[in-house]
Amino acid sequence: MTGENKALRAGELELINSYARRAMSEDEVYAFSVVLCDNETDRDFERFSDSALKKLEKLFVGVTGVLDHDTKSNNQTARIFSCRAEEVEGKKTSDGRQYIRLCARAYMPKTENNKDFIMQLDSGIKKEVSVGCSIAKRICSVCGCENGSCNHIRGRSYDGEVCYKILDEPTDAYEWSFVAVPAQKAAGVIKSYKKGEKSMDIEKRLFSGEAEAFTVDEMNIIAEKFRILQEKAADGETYRRRLEADINKLAAFALPQLKRDVLDFITGKMNAVQLENLRKALSEGRENSTPLKPQLGAAVKNVRTDNNAFKNI
């Protein structure tokens, strides 16, 4: 069957099974990532506020996906099981704000009826999506008035500023649809995370103790970072041991009265930069020290004697 499920992991299967009547196996479900909307101004001269996207990440969990905003039951295609508003590193909106997108994880069962649809997803034919939600506030970008209480019209320019409506305070999210031409240009099925493109909040989520599952792509990013950190840590440990060995040799000459265990205690509290500075100071101290005068015995060895006294006359 098409649609090999490379992106599904155990944590996600548990989330999916919270919506299923029976426990589904990994082989029975197909999961994919989809950008529902973002904070960029769309073709209708509207954009979601950052706070609206944050609220929508909760409202869209569990919401079904349909075709062309037709909410008939036979048009249901998939269901969202996790959703998150995320900043995309290094990307800005057209007016210079931090770009934020609402990225969801959705699933559908692997059946003979869905076989062709999964192929269309994998091949990029079924891609673009649009959302259906209720918004309490529509704020004019020109004057800040709410819900049409001003005379500014979307798409028109006022003193060089194009008017658009800021969609704020969502109250409900009731569907998302596969469409041919979405209002938001970037809304659609994605490959989770492209190489080099990462969610900025992965590390924040990792250290926050949140229980929400990471996608396989996110776990791969974390694993790669961990591998690099392990290599750097091993290199750093090797360098540290060399520094400590050099310090021990130099201290034996410069500070012979200092006991080894005391020196080990001191160096054990230092970081690499401090150890490097200590090694440099001990090395310079050795170079600048006054050479010891040779002992008498050594000098006597260099005295030449007249061997004539031992010759036979």
C-alpha cells in the first residue's frame, strides 16, 4: 500500500488512539504534517494575530479535515491529533515581523478507499488547505478600530499603507479543508521539517518538561544536536586532561611544596579557560626563573689536571 508511515512514533500513536474506538496499530494509520495558517497577510488582506495562533493551537486539536469546506460526513478525510504555533527560525513576514505558523499533525486510516488519497498527499497533488474558525475581533491595521467600525477598506492604500484586518480572539475552530487555492499562500501539507529548517522552540519544549510528543523529524534534530554535543564533550575532556597534565609538571617545578591532592582539588574547580591561564602563568614563571648555580662537585668535574705527576721519571 502507498503512504509508508515514516513519521509516526509511539507517542503520536497514543494521541491518535485517544480518538479511535479501538487501539489502532502503527501499520493501520497514516500521519502527516500540515500548516493550517500563519501570521502573514493573505490574499484576502487578512492575517491572524500571534495571540490568535496561540489560541488556535488548542482549538484545532481533534478537528476533522474535509474537502472544499463541505462539511458533509462523507467528505471527512483526516483528523488533527496535535497542533502547535511555532516560530520559524530566520523567517520574517512581509512587513518584518517574526514569522509564526500553526503546524498540525493529522492522521487517517490506511484503507483501500484512502489509498489514492494518500498517494495524492505523497505526490504533492493534495497539498493546499484552508481553515474554518470563528473570530471575535477584526482589527483595522490602519486605525485599530474593531469589527468594521471605521471606513477603511481591505486592500486599499491609505497614505502609502495598505489596509488589512487583523484576526484576533478566535472562539471556535470547526474544520480545515483541502482546497485548490487557499487564502493563505503557505497553508498546506508539508514534509514536517525540511533539512536545515527547525522550530525555534524545540529546545524550550525539551527542557520545559512538556509531555506532548515530538515528531520523528524533531527527534532527529534533537538526536543530531546530542551527537554533536557528545563529540565536542569528548574533545573537551581530552583537552582538559592535557591541560591538567601540563599543570602538574609545571607545578612540580614552580611549586614543589604544593601537595598533589591540593593541586587536583584546585584544578578540578576550574574551567578550560582558567586552566589554560594557570598553565600559561606557570610556564612563564618557569621561563623567567633564575637558573640554579652549579654545585661544587659539578664544577670540580670540569677541572683539568696535569697528568705529568703520574708519569715515570
